[in-house]
Amino acid sequence: MAHGINRTFRTVALLAATALVTAFAQFPAVARADTKPVNESDPATPVTVAADALPTVQIDGVAWTQ
């Protein structure tokens, strides 16, 4: 009887692990921008910028109170 429980537990654990790996495989990798080109002095290199979140409050205009 104990052999059947171990076998069932292993089967359920394997199915759960497979489902977990499959679920996380559906998410694409995070895209990263190249903000530092290899050769900045080359005129053929396009201008690059970053859209990273800034760690401080960014106010566009006059702030009377905050």
C-alpha cells in the first residue's frame, strides 16, 4: 500500500513541476535597451535613450505644495 502512495505522490509532484515550468516558459524575457553603444564617436551610431523609471518625483512645472 505504501508503494502505491509514493508512486502517486511522485506522479503528482512531477505533473505539478511540469505545469510550473510550462507556465513560466510562457513569459518572455524582459527587454533591455542598449543605452551605451559600443562606439559613441561613430557618426553612424544612432542616438540612444533610456526609459528607465527614476527613483525620485519628477514634476513638470511649478509645485506649490507636495
